[in-house]
Amino acid sequence: MIRFLFTAALLFSPLCHAAPKGEVEVRFLAESSPPDLGQVLLANAEARTDPFDLPVNNLSPAQIPPARLFSVWSVNKNASLASVTLPEEGKSFIVLLVPSPKGGYHPIVLRSDDPAFKGGDIRFQNLTNKTVLGFVGTSKFVLAPGLGKVVTPKGARAEKFYDVGLGVREAEGDRVLAQTRWPEDALARFYVFFYVHPETKLVAYRAVDEFVGNAAAALPPGG
């Protein structure tokens, strides 16, 4: 685990307890979480937030970080799990936390207030080392490892749903991950990320929806 350069006594002192108010907010989603992780908080040398749970099937409540550069800190382990740097542009972000081989997490920062990311759109993110592909209605996408893309679905059926297909490109050919239907919903935005399942070691996917202007809610995991 990466340790802060400042001492834990300073970090958890009463003078540093409350994070300063600001305009930036961040929500978190972990690819996976060990059973003994416990709660986390956001901290730098000057301030910290209150502890909160790190979810794997839904977005966390919005947190106000102490600055655009901060650490995701494990309360139980008293150690930094990830160092996060938010872009200067934007005031609302989603941070995907991907387990790192070295321990802790590797953060992937997505801007959730991007004006190009509208109600009804889907943000696909490939966290694997393989190419993933799919379609939503008549809209198609192909993502190389590590890349993401916002897709505006088209071609909904009269019953107000999209035919959906998701897959991964394997050495022996494309493997289907899902053939399903998703509702047409202009009042929500969707985040779908492809990841390696920790038990099967196969590519799977997980989906989360966010009601525009409201709190986020979870869709059933896809993998």
C-alpha cells in the first residue's frame, strides 16, 4: 500500500477533519472490494471527508474532495488505496477504481458533467486487456483495451426498448457476453464497464444507471 508522506496523526487530527466546501463533487464505483476493506475517506495533507462505503454495484453518494488532488484512504488499514487527480475542467466526476497488481486501486476518472453526455446516452469503458464490442439498437461500438466511449443509442423498437448485444474479441473469435434488451430512457444516463471477473478470470460487464438530476441507482450486474 502507498503511504502518505504526512503522518496519520496529522491526517486524523481534529483540525483537519472537515473538508472545505467547494464546487467539485465525486462519486465512486469499485470493480471489486475485499471483504475486510471497511469504509474509506478522501484526504490530503490539510483535510479529510467523513468515511463512506465504497460500492461495487452502484455509484457512491457524492463526496466533496478536499482538492482536485487527493487520496482515497482506507480507515481500517490506515493507508492510501489510490491517488486521484481530477481534471481542471469539470465540477462533477465519476471515479472507477480498478484493482492494481501492486495493491490498492488504479483510478479512472470520468467527467459526469460533460455536456456531450446527455440523458439516454451510455458511457462504455473497457477496463480489460482485450477488445470489446457491441450494439445498442442500431448504434455499434468497438473499444480497444483501456478506452471508453459515449454512445447515443438509436433504433429503439416501438415498445420503447433497444436490442443489445455485448461481446469480447478472443483469440478463437468473438465471444458473446450478453444478448438482452435495455429500456429507452431519456431521463437517465448509463455507465457500462467491462472488467475481468476476479473468480472466473473472464471478461464480464457491469452496468449502473444515473437518473439525470437525481441520485444514482444500480442496474443488476452483468457479470
